[in-house]
Amino acid sequence: MKFEFKDKHLIDLYKYGKSSKYKFLPQKSIEKFYMSIEVIENAETLQDLWILKSLCFEKLQGAKNHFSMRLDRKHRLELEIHFENGKSIKVSVVDILKISKHYK
């Protein structure tokens, strides 16, 4: 799948391994961030993300195309998924929005 970062701090984190906004993020969470991006990049459909139970990939309540996946017990990677032709099978682009505290 194609992905785009919607936050310049996530671009810094991805390119350089550090960011001013995410400077207190544990190293283990940063490693999981890289692994999650790799999983998104290699996935072909939305179902490929559901299959990996360790990601705890889930749809966020009250939002149409917002999803999240677990980085660690405290942090989640929030995504917005755009589907081809408006159908929920083939994904065209994944917007990576932010890293947030779990359940906040």
C-alpha cells in the first residue's frame, strides 16, 4: 500500500529516528513504529492488516475511515485509510496521522 505522513514530526521520526514532538517516545515504540510502517507498505489489502493480531489493528469509534494499530501498551499509530472507488477492500492510500496515547 502507498502511505503518506500527515505530520512533519512523523517524517522526522521516520527519516532520522528522532523528533522534537516525540522525544519522550521509548526506543521500543520507535522500533515498533518502523515495523508498523513496513507492514503497511507490504500490505495489499485491508485484510492483510487485520490478520496480524499483534498489531491490534482496529477501527476507531465514531470515525468513518480512521483506524489505529498498537505500537506498545501506551502508544498507538493512528491512520486514515482511503479506498479505491469508495469500496472497503482495495486500499489506495494510507495517511499516517499521529502517534497517540492509548485510549485517549
